[in-house]
Amino acid sequence: MTSIDVVAPPRHVLERTRAAVEPVLRAALAELPDETREVVERGLARQDFSTAALVLLAAEAFGDADVAPVAVAMEFAHLHEQLHADLMARAGVWAEFGADRVVSAADALLSLAFARLTKPGVMILNVALMSVVDGYVQEIGMDDETADMSQHLGVAAAKHSSLTAAACELGALAAGASASQAGHLRQFGDDIGLARKHVDDVLAPHDDRRTLAVVAASSANITVDGGRRWCEQQAALLLARAQNHLRQCGARAQAAAELGGLAREVTTARCEPVLPSQPTGRSSTLPVA
């Protein structure tokens, strides 16, 4: 059993990820026309690169393979989904560049992603993307007045867990993990994706009727604050389940610690109150030039 008690600083993990994928990322972007690249670069500026980090850490958990191309592919796939979310919401890059340029950029991202994966990897990513599409289709056809909690959770899982699960599975497989080990990592990513969705909805505006917090409040006849507390509890349970899969997969200790730290950082840690910085005893005033 692998210990995951020692947690590396997640910010360091994300910075290391950006440095590792930068050469592959820049080479890929150079393939794009200027107008398309502008949209993609604007979208990438919003990404925290946690999807790419999951690929790298999942690979480090089992070997020393160079998986930067896979990490970039999954980051592109994640951005593809985000651009379509902007299109659906008529917000974000849609407001800046318009639908035609955003659609072209999203299509280009898929082409770049698939070109950096092996055939088995393409199949895994394709299944994940089909799940995302299915989630959107379910959501479009869902009646807010009659849909129950299980339907909303099904949509959330389809849209928000599939790519994180695929990222973890692809990283593990690329480094030589067994099918069983990769399966545990896939379940880890699946749980983290859904936990992150719960936290996103805790932090979302009160007037968004399709957030899990508002749906929970309506279903249980409680306040929206009560719904948010329920979402926080669910995120904590999902994180605990994810950590259990991490313990069972036989990963290297350091990579497992970093995966556990990153999982917490992108989920439950975002609900914790921000503590004021402690005084150091030194003046923070900068000298005037």
C-alpha cells in the first residue's frame, strides 16, 4: 500500500507541468493559422494545466516515460470542451472572437490532440469526448421542472469526469502500468472530475438554477446554503474515494503524494477560508527610488 500522507506543493506541480510541456505546446501552436492560434492562446491563458499535470503525474507514478505529447493532447482536449462551453453560454472567448473563429479553433484543437496520441490513446480520448457530448445532449433535453438529482448528477459526471479520467489512464498506460493499475488511476480521475464539479457549483452564483447546489436545495427543500454544504460534503467523499484508488494502484510514493495534493488543491481546498498572511516582523514598504 502506498502512503500519500506527504503532499507536495500543488503550485510547484503546476509550474513544473507548464515547463515540461512548453516545447511540445509551442511546436503544436506553430502549426495553426494566426487567427486560430490567437483564439487558442487566449483559451490556454485561462487553463491551470491541471489536466496535463494529471497525465505527467500518472506516468511518474509507474515509470519514466516522456508523456509531454500526451499531456499536451489532453490539455488541448480540455480546452476544446471549454470552447464549446463558451459557445453554449455565449460568453468567454465567444464574446471576443465570435462563433465562427471559436468553432474553427475547437476543431483544430481536436486535430492537434489526436495527432499526438497513439491509436489506443485516440480510442480512449474519443470515448471520453463522446461522453462529454452525451452530457451536453442530456442537458439540452432536460426539463428543469421535472429532472431529478440523479439526472443532474449523470450530466455532471458525463461532462466533467470523462477527460480527467482519460488523462490519468493515458498517463499510467504510457508509463507501463498494468490494466488494473491504470483502472485505479482512471477511477481516481473520474472521482476528482466530479468532485471538482461539486466545488465549482459551491462557488457559482446563486441564480444558476442548474448548479448541483441549487438542485440539491430544491430536491431536499433546504436553503441554497444548505445545498452548497451538501456539495462540499459530496466533494469530500469523492476526494476520499479517489485517494483510496490512489492507495490501491501501487504507485510510486512521491508521484502518489503529488497526485493526492493536486487532487485536493483543485477540489476541497478551494472551499476553505483564506487565512490572512502572518506578519513577519519586517516592514513590507518598498524603498522609494
